Amino acid sequence: MRNQIHKALLLAMGIAIFLSAGCQEQELASEKKGRLVAAENIQLKKKLEQRDKEIKSIKKQYEKEIKQQKELLAKYQKQKQTLEKQLQENVEEKVDDVLSAVVDKNAKVRKENEGLKSQIEQLKAKVKQLEKELKERKEVKPRPLDEP
């Protein structure tokens, strides 16, 4: 029986050694997996850092382009305002020129009209004078040439 106990004890120790060896293999395998996961994590972190750098670079470029676009917009808005102001001034100037020409021409026409009215009045007076003289001559009887 002692022999059997020894055998059982040897068997139990063998199983314990076998199991402990299997655990070590499992530990070695999980350590390998852990190292692989750690290495993969490091690679992923490097990729993330690289992507973050790319994103920052793209953002900087985008911000630079936005700034340039805003500057161009401001420049063109200022140009637009200047052109609108010039256009308004030109329109006002042309209106003033046309209005001034019309007013001058109107004044000339009025002056000419006044002159013509004056001439008409003078001619009417002359016609009256001539009609009066004609009437007087008709009323005066002709005298013979012999009579003094």
C-alpha cells in the first residue's frame, strides 16, 4: 500500500509538474500576446500622433486659406464701396451737368422769348402808328396843286 501511496503521490506530483509547466507555457504565451499587444499599441499611438500632426497641418493650412479668403473679401468689398461711391458721384455729376445745361438753355429761351415779346409789342405799336397815319391821310382831302 505504501507503494500505491508512493505511486499516487508520484502521479500527483507529476500532474502538478505537468500542470505547472502548462501554466508556464500559458504564462509565456500570454506574455507574448501582451508584448504583441503592447507593440501594436505603440504602433497605433505612433499612427495616431502622425494623424494628429497631419490634422494640425491641414487645420493650419485651412486657417491660412480662410484668412486669405477673408482678406480678399474685405479687399473686394472695399473696392466695391469705392466703385459704388465713384458711380454715385459720376451720376450726380452728370445729372448736375445735364440739369445745368437745361437750366442755361431754359434761361436763354426765356430771354429770347422776352425779346420777341418786346419786338411784338414794338411792331404792334408801329402798326397802330401806321394805321393812324393812314387813317389821317385818308381823312385829309387832297388839295389841288394850284391852291395855296
